[in-house]
Amino acid sequence: MASIAGARRTQSSYPTFLASTNPSDLNISVFNAANGGGPGPTLTRKLSHLSGVRRVRAVEAPPILPLTKNGAPNLGVLSDLTIGGSVDGEFFDQDRLTIVQGRMANPNRSHEMVMDATAARLLDAHVGEVLPIGLYTNAQTISPDFGTPKVAPILRVRVNLVGIAVANNEVVEDDIDRTYGTVVMTPAYMREAISRSPTAADPVLYALQLDHGSRNVAPCGAGSH
């Protein structure tokens, strides 16, 4: 009986954790938005006007890269690392990150960030460390000299890593997903980044909360998505 009770508590722990993060009910990913493949920020408004949609948050990931000592972007982590954030509450209000070390970044400070453990491993970064971060335009990223100090970022800041975080979907990720790291910048930083490079900041993900929660979302394999 004790084993059964323990199993029940374990089974209910994830739903309890998920509910505490104010989770989204449905996520829509956009392929290749940074290179003109995405529909742009107008989709946020269109989605918010759909029947049954209560709230939409957008995630942007313009070309933001950690910089090496000589000022060049660290392209070695490009394929395994995503750096981005939101200006409308994603990660800070909706799908709130859970801090496992340090603290949450202040949304009003552009020089603070958090990341997951995989990103910290890829960058060999530790809580309290200050890392140089560069923002680029789409045109810069296709320049033959991109990846060298010849192509200077349009925005360079030194950002303090204040916390290691876990996303509400990271708890159930498989080993393949855990090979990719995520760095979350603050809304203050993202507002400045979008103002500097608006064409590079189309949303890459839309997080939706629905009027009836996830009850109207078909499970995987139960129809088209």
C-alpha cells in the first residue's frame, strides 16, 4: 500500500508542477522565420482573434550569439544553442521558468539572463559569470566574413548569468532534446534587440492559452495539427 501511495504522489507531481508555471495549452513553431520563412508578428494578432484562444505570447530569436575574446561570434555552438526571449510575458509570466540555481532574471534589466543546464555546459558558464553577447542582422549572418571580428554586432552587451532554469516541458524531454541548450534574455533586452533589428525578430514560436485549456487539443497521432 505504501508503494502504491508513493507512486500516486509521483504520478501527480508533474501535473502539479506544470500548473504552477501558468502553462500554455498549445505551441505553434515557425520554421525558418529569421530568413523570411515565417509569417511575421501579424500572426500574433490573427491567432489572438481565433475562437477559443484566450491569450497568445510570442517568442523571438533574432541572431544573438555569445562572443569570443576577439569579438567574433562563437559559431561553434550555433547549431546547438538558441538565444531568445519575449516582450509579452512568455517565460516570465506564462510558461514560467523554474530556477534551480541562482535566481530569475529581472525582466526590466537588459544585462541579466538565465539559461538551462545544457546551455551552461555548452558555454562552460556559471551563475555569476558575465558573458559578452552580440546581436546581428540577417544580412550580417550571410556575409562571407561572418564569424570573424570583421563583422561587428549591431548591439554588444555584457550580460550577467543570474540563474540556471528548467522549462515546464524540459522535465519530460528525451536525451536528444537535452543536447540543445536555451538562453532566455529579458523583455528589456528583447525590446532593444527588436528595435535595432526588427526584420530579424519575427516570432519563432507562439504559445497559446485556450478558453477550455488543453481539452480541445488533440493528442499526438489523433488527427491533424
